[in-house]
Amino acid sequence: MMKGANVPVPMPVVRIELGWQSGPGVPDADASALLLVGGKVRSDNDFVFYNQPQHSSGAVRHEGKQQGPTVLDNLWVNLGQVEPQIETIVIAASSDGGTFGQFQGLYVRVLDANNGTEVARFDSTGASTETAFVLGELYRRQGAWKFRAVGQGYDSGLSGLATDYGISVDDTPAPPPAQQYSPPPVPPQQYAPPPAQQPVPPPQYAPPPQQFAPPAQPYAPPPPPHQQQFAPPPPQHQQFAPPPPTGGAPVNLSKISLTKEAPSVSLTKSGATGGTMRVNLNWTTTKPARGGGLFGRRSRGGNGGLDLDLCCFFELADGRIGSVRALDRSFGDLTNPPYIRLDQDDRTGASTTGENLDINLDFTSQFRRILVFSSIYEGAKDFRGVHATVTLYPVNSTPIEMTLDGCQDESRDAVLAHIENINGEFVVRREGTFIRPPAGQPGAGVMEIARIYNWDFGFKAGRGKG
């Protein structure tokens, strides 16, 4: 499509694919959508992006990112479910750590969500210092939906773009990941009352009262009329008072990345005190598919046919332990113990969102610890050449990202994150550890994870491939 062109979108459900070529020096980018009435959002809830991944109507959602030679970030839109008053859905992109002049092959595609048929494609070219773009828009015309290629750039990033459409943005940066979860103890002396024997200033150093007493007349307060003359009238105070908020708390655009240097963050201190936290795993590999087999994953986004399983061990506050793991046929439960659920076991590659664990933080007090790990099920001999991204999406808090790569041995299992209840505070720690199976036991990687992290199953969770 040329800039400004439009095409009909006849199907009821579409997937919006933002893509670009990865490579050295290429920053990351994020897709977002704004639902407009009269060119503006009705409230901050009409903004769908990585920190607010689903619209309240359920009609638009951010589905997450796939790494690979071509990086993809996806939105899903059910046009038949979009509220009648919504006239336009703006499709935007924002860079993270650079400008769009550093990107190669940036495009946006509209696909039929049911069969993957391409409806429209717009290749964005000629970018320089822009840090955000409106790439296109879905809009209603005489009761039908169309897509228009836009290609409008912003030098003010996602914050500036969102503000232009009526979003109130909180520019406060995300708190840095912290390795300490409670403040150091306050020395008792700091708040201790002064000792009784503390000397009192002797009377001889007190100034004579009459010497420093102010004369009554010169220092008497001015008469009331004089006070009123300089007192600002109430309307002036009201004039500078900020207007009352109209859309609740401002939208926070920040993200937290856990690294080897800063591996931990407190969910509790970040405001994640309830709701369902999604743990998403996405991956790609530079190696060709190995084998294939009945359950071989079709290549998507550069994953080379690799199938990873997302799993966890849990220990509850009452001492019960267990696993949520497809090979154990244990998919969990969100409203009953263990309050963790695996949403799918994707063997076909049809899912564009990887695999997900849901953790119900309404039951934080019931958890002692959760160990999130991944195992290779099919498509590769080990983790060499694999790049995985784990993203935690707590409710009303900043997404937490961590990456896994650099395997140098025959490990088929990797520990991703350790989540612990430390004196009532829920803390996430990045692990990023590859687990080699014991010598002569290539399928015993999960048993080795349980041994290293002291989960005494005896052994219940280790059947099937490790």
C-alpha cells in the first residue's frame, strides 16, 4: 500500500502484525492501539499497549512479541465486538532505546485472524529521528471497516503520541530493580529519647528577659485592614489549582528489565498486590529444526520448529509441593490450590503468543515459593542457539522482562525465574540458569532442577522428557 491508501477489511477478526528486521544496533519497538471517538480517546482505558494489554470491551488486545530474524509484535482486534461509538482504531509503534532511522524493513500488516490471509500491508520508509509512528488505522465507513496507511512520525516518543490523542501519561520512570526487599534496621539511638542526665544550659547563659524582649508597640502585628491588603484573595488560589483528574491515574509507559547485574524486583513494592499475573514465554532459535515428529512445531517468527514447555514447581505456605507441567498432565487451577494455571500446551505452533502461566496474586499469602522453568520438548537437542524472552504482566504494575540465551552445553532445561514470599513481600528473581542432566541420564534435567532447588518430590514430577 502507498501512504494514504485504504482497503476494505471485510472479516470480523483481524491480527495486526508490526514487524522489522533484527540486527546489531537495532532498537526494540512496541505496538499499541488507541480507540478514538471524534479523534480522541474517551479515557485512558482506550489505550492498549504492553502495560495495558487488553481493552475493557475485550475487542482489542496486545498479544506480545516474537523474537527472530524478523521481530514481530502483534495486536488482535475483534471488529464485530468494538463498541458502536468507536470510530477509529489507531495502530502505532514506539521505539525503545533508539530512533526509527535505525530500523530496517519496518512494516505493518493486517491479517485475517482465522486463516492468516493478508488483507493489507504498509511498508514504512524514510524515517530518521522519529521515536514513535502512527503506521495505520482501522476506521468505520458506512457501517463497514477499512484500513488506511498513515505513516505519521513523532519525535516525542510514545508519551508524546499518546498525549496527542488525549492520554494522560505518568512520566515517572520505572523504579530500578532492587536486590534488597526490606529497609535496613534503624539504629535505636536515632529515635531514642535523650538521656535524663543530659545537661541543661545553665541559667547564666540565658539572655536577660528585658534585654531581648521586643518593644510592644513597634512589633505589634499590623491592623487587620493591612493584613487583608496583602493576603491573596481565595479566587487566585483556585485559579492555579490543577483541574480534577478525569481518567483515573495516568498511564505508566515504563518497563522493568531484570539482568545479571540487577536480577530482582519486589512485586509488592511495585504495586502488584492482586489479580492474575500472566507469565509469558516466547522464543526463537538460530538452529534448523531437529527431527520434526508428530508434535513438531511449525516455524513461526524464526523459532525453527522448536517447541519449549513452560512449567513451574510450587511450594505453598502449608508445605504442600507440586508442579504445573504439561508432561505431568497437571495444568493447575486459578481459584483453588495451587492458584496457578498453564493456559495451553501448544504442540502445533498455531499460537502467536508462546506459552503462558497464570498466577493468582489474590492468594499471595498462600505461596511460599514458585520456580518457573522451561524444557525442550521437540525440535532441538539442547538450548544452544536458543533465545527466549520471559515477560511477567502483573495487574496495575509495570511489566517485568528477562531474557535467556548463551547456552554452551547440552542442557535441555533452563530455570527462568524464582518467585518467593519473603516476610509477606512477593519478590521475583531472574535465574537464567541452564541445567545439565546428570551424566548418563539425558532425560533427567527436571529431576536435577528439583535437586538443585530443594524440591523433594521423591520423585513425582520427573516422568517424561526432562
